[in-house]
Amino acid sequence: MQLDRNHFSQSHFELKWPVSMFREELDRLLRESKGRSRSPTSLGGGDWHDQCELLLEEAFRYGEPKQEFDRCTLFSTAFSSDDECEPGQLDWLVSLKHYIKYLPLPQTRRPYWSQRKLQTSERAKLTFREAVRQMRDLITELEDNGYLAQAFGQYCVDNGQEVGTLGSAPVIEMYRQLDRNDLWSIADYWENYTLDDLCDVAEFVHDHVARPMRRYYHSNCGMHYSVFRREIAQKLYRARVNLIFTESSLDLMLNEHGRFEEVAADPLEPLIAGARSDPSSGGSQHDELQHAIEQFRRRGASETEKRSAIVALAGVLEERRDSVKASLLTKDEAALFEIANKFNLRHRKASQQVDYDTELYFQWIFYWYVSTIRLTDRILEHQAKRGTGTV
């Protein structure tokens, strides 16, 4: 098996998780592997192996990555790029991390026949009811994967109801906190939800979601989950909820505290929507771009937050400076990077420009940078088609 860039860029390695979160969990598993000897009883079996399988199941859209991991030999003491040498499971994970920036990001489904006939230049926003349905599917998926087991408890045919953090009557506790009935489960009541209902339930789930690290199958009962991590689950949940809301007509976004905030209306929304949905920037750069856009456009964002977002965009451009040079006139390329340095954005110096209207200039710089990143996305795409160069 040749574990290289081409191997991990195949379509069946399409990620569902944001790259940064997948890397965080993969790093954790690789760190834990260092304390184990390379033997069948310590490296290949038990809890560590199960956690690897669980991550691969959850993070990828398709089942091939987990199947490939399981097909690898348990461990290899002489792994190389030679086709005659079979990689071990640990070697496979190390290679996956090395080529992580080449993993395909979530793709937008291509429209079917009748949808193509009606298609316009601007993609239609999700209606409120469509957004609720997608939220229903997301929360149901999390329930099925044990993300709400810590809070709501689990039922066992042998031991009865195992009480979670919401107590012996979690639905009643939920009603008490939200001060109204007929909200849970979302699978039962979603068709009657108002916007207030949807936002309250979404915020409540954020407070109680937790990713299970261990699981086992109990016959006649189903999967049981234990050892939960809240922070990674909440990060993942926010990312997926915000993706739904970004694609909808609802001008709301879940902040880092798990509470919705209004997003300021933007006349250049098509540009922003393209930057959000297009994974051409690839890997961690795509995550950085998304975060910068969200931070800058958040209603009530402070001057410091907007400055930080612009600096992050400048960092993305710095990483692809060769592509910028190839596509812009020399003076334009130089001016692009001087903006971040001369307008009191990155390096605070006495010679920098400080006497300007930050609200107006920040808007101008922000959209200039996003537009340039979109331009370099197209350049990277054309380079990939021609098989020439990388940034």
C-alpha cells in the first residue's frame, strides 16, 4: 500500500469534521500511542484501537478509511514506502497526519436534473423549515453516536435506566430549564418548532453534548458509551450548527459560548458564501478562513476582533504568496502585504498609519483580502488541473 499524497486525496477520504478538530484528536491518539510498546497486546488491542476506529467512523463521510485502517497489519517494525512492506496501523495514522492537508473537505452535493434546470447563479438559501429539518438530522445523529448519553443517560436491559447528568427525568429537567413543553425529542416535535424553539433547543444541546471515548456492544440492548469529552464535542457541534445556519436565511450564528448571535447583514454575501463553501483553500487554511470570516462579521464585533480577523486573512495570503505573485502585478502584490504592516494591524510601530476610520478601512481591507484569497483559490484549482506547482 503506497501511503502518499495521492492515496489520501481520494474521494472516499472526504472529511465530515473540520480539519483542525480532526488533527487535534489524531494528535491525541498518536501521543497516547507513544506510551505503548509495539506489541499485539498493547498497541493493537483494547481501548486505544477502539478509539482509533471510533474517530475514523465519525470524522469521515465514508467507511473506507476505517476499513483500510483495520486491514493494515497490526504493527510494522520496518515500514517504508516500498510496496512490499505492509504498513502497521500506527504507521498508517502517522501517514494520515502527514498528508492531512490533502484530505478532501466536505463537498456540496451536485444538483439533480430538475434542480439543475431551475438553478440560478446564486444558490438558494435554506428555508426555516429546511434548516429545522437539518438540525433534527444533526441532533439525531449525535444521539445515535452517544453524544447525549452522558446527559440523558442510557437504558440497559440488564441494569435498567442509567441516570445521566440531567437526572432521572431528563425531559422534565429540560422543560424546567426552557420553561415550556413539547420540545423534546426534536425528532417528535420539529415540525411544530418556532425560531425560538429551535434556538433554545440548539443552545441546550450545546450545553450537554459530550463525545464518548469508549463504547461496547451489549447484545439485545445496543451500544453503551462511557468516558466523555465535552470540549471537542462542543467545538464540533458549533461548527456543524453554524454550517446549517450559514446556508439558511437565518442571520444567526452560535458563538464560542454556545449562544446564538445575530450576524450583520452583508451586501457582499455572495462573495462570503463562496469563500465559506469552497474547500479549494484546503486543510487548516480553510478553517482559518472560516474562523476569520465569522469573527469579523459577528454582530457587535470589537475593533480588536476585526483587526485579529484581518491579520488571520493576511496569514493565509502569506502562506500562498507565490500564487499571489503569479497572478498580480508586482506593485499590487507588494501593496497587499504592506497594508497589514502599515495600517497598525500586525506590528505596532511609531511609523504606522493610525489616523484613519477603522470601521471603513477595516471593511475595505477585509473584503480585499477575502477577494484575493478567492482569486488564489482559482489559481490553485487551475494549477491542480494542469498538474503544475503548489503554493
